[in-house]
Amino acid sequence: MRSAISVGERLAVTLRFLASGDSYRSLSYLFRIPRQTISEIIPECCEAIYKLLKRDYMEVPSSEECWNQISEDFKNKWNCPNAIGALDGKHVVIVAPPHSGKTPQRDNMSNESKEIREEFKEYFVSSEGEVSWQYRYY
């Protein structure tokens, strides 16, 4: 009979997945746990983490004033108005629709991307000039 996977190892697999975004296959080689088991461990562990921490760290604001205060704090800290937060950790690849054409300027940036960039340029320009990461993912 196989021994049970310890709570510590379950947490290690989950934290590794959340921190690195590794595939279940690579985690299975790293921890010597079958992919099918990892596909059960990670959601279970994430749900347990959420249930434990949601009251202290993931509380949803209950009033309009709370939402407005969060928006104001985010604006003051990050100079990004009309936002209440940001997500990080994953890069989303945006693929142009077929036959949409392509422009040779600025690393083949689409017309829509140029329009969005120009429309929101004021939010990404500091008193010293443009922010260095502004063009990295276009």
C-alpha cells in the first residue's frame, strides 16, 4: 500500500505551481507524484488556502465608499486612475485575427494597439518621460 502524500508536500506542490506556473507534467517529475494526483492536489490546496485566508486578506468591500477608497488608494500609489487593482503573474498572448493586416512600424504593433497607446499615453508618461516598460509587450 502506498503512503499518503503529506500536507507539507501538498502545500509545496501548490506553492511551486502558483509561484512558477510550471505544468503538471514538470511538477510530476519534480515531486515524483503522478499528474492525475497533482491535478487533484492543487485545486484542493488552493481552496483550503482561500477558505483560511479570505476573511483577513481577500475581503470583498461591502459598500460603495469602500470601493471608492480602494480606487483612490490605487490611483495615489500607482498613478493609475479608475482602477481598483491589478493581476500579475501570467502573460497573456494576444493574437491578431486572421487577415487583419500587419504594420511594419514599432515591431508590428497593430493599429488598435497604437490607438490604445495614444489614448492612454498620459497615464504612462512621467515628468521624466516615457516609462521604460511601456513598449515591451506590444
